[in-house]
Amino acid sequence: MRKTPAIFFWFFALFSAFCLQDIQGQTINPSLQKADSLFEAGQAEPSFRVYRQIREQQDQQSARQLLRMAYVQEGLGHYPAALYYLSVAQNWYPRHATWRKMVALAQEYRLTGYPNTWRQSLAITFQRYYNRLLQGLLAIAVVGGILLQARRRTAGRTWWSVYAIYLLGVAAFLNLLAPVRVGLVARPNAALMAGPAAGAAWLTTAAAGDRFEVQGQQDIWYRVRWKGQDAYIRRPDLLLVQ
């Protein structure tokens, strides 16, 4: 009996993992039902406390839950918190409407890092279909690997080369086109420095709610992009969107 090719198991595992992403986190529990009931009854602050407890203790979140949490915080005048929950919702469930709301809040409070351009609109469209595209690419890789293994005696080097190039393309898709990591300034008057040290040159002061692309971290500093250059901000001053 011919053994099942090992490559099948690797790609099937990857494909299954991405297919299951949309299923995870959708289970309705009593706490979530309670929070929804409170919100729909007009009890915004109590519902927010339950939503936050669910998110922190049960690691469960949905677009509706996050948008409602943002709504409550905006109503209380806590616009940085509202932007944070909107950002988390946008990170996990990209929508043009969510981004437009973020841009409106940013413009109202004169915050940076919320571009309202066609490039950003295109990026959001791409993010919406990123997982589906990746699932399709992995499915093609699985089928291609199985066919090549089944015909390994007759398949020439050209087909194996094409398959290898395809796999490299999928790897590039994973690593280069994945959504970027961003963070929101958590405190007012947070300093942006030219280097990861208190004695480095001061660049500017960021406002609570400003949004930056996070490039990495070094000791107690995050390296972020600011006006096309690297800048550093203390880790307690920046809240990662995750």
C-alpha cells in the first residue's frame, strides 16, 4: 500500500487551522447574553463591564461586542478607549464603516495615524479577504502537492520547480502582506524619542489615541514609524492592538 505523502499532512494542518479561525470565538455564553440584554435595555455602563470581563477572562470577542464597547466609551467621553476597541474590531473584523468612524473620531480630536486615503481603503479591502485568499492558496498547495506526489515518477523537474516557486509565493504572502501591528498611545503627552534611551533626542509629543505602526521593541521601548522614520516610545505609553 502506498504511504500517504507527508506533505499532505503539513498542508492539511495549515489549511484546517485557517478554516477553523472563523468558527472559534463564536460560542454564545450566558455572560455574553447578559451583556447584550443590558446594552439593549439602555444600561450601557453595566453592559460594558460584563463585555470587558468576558474579553479579559474568557478571551472571547466579536465585532458586535467590540463595537458596543467602543460606543459606550465614546458616550462617556473616553475617546482613546473608544478608538482602542474600534481598532481591535478593525484588526479582527476589517470593515470600511469601522475605519470611517475611527477617522471621524481622530479628526475631531486632531489625532495622527488615521489616513483617509484610497490606499488605506484598498488595504482594508485586502485585509477583509486576507484569510479567504490564504485558505485558497493553501488549498491549491495541498492539491498540487498530492498530484505531484501521485505522479512523482512522470512529473518532470519543471513541474517541481513551478510548485516550489508557488510555495515561495505563498510564504511571501504570509510574511510580507500580513496585516501590520499597530499600537495606540495610552497616555497624554507621551514622548517620541529618536533612540531607545531617555537621553536620546526628543522628536515630538504624542496625544492619547495617536496611532502608530509598531516595528519592534527594545528593552522598555517600542520602535514605531513616525513621519517615515523610526521613533521610540516607552512601552507603558503605547497599547498594542491585539
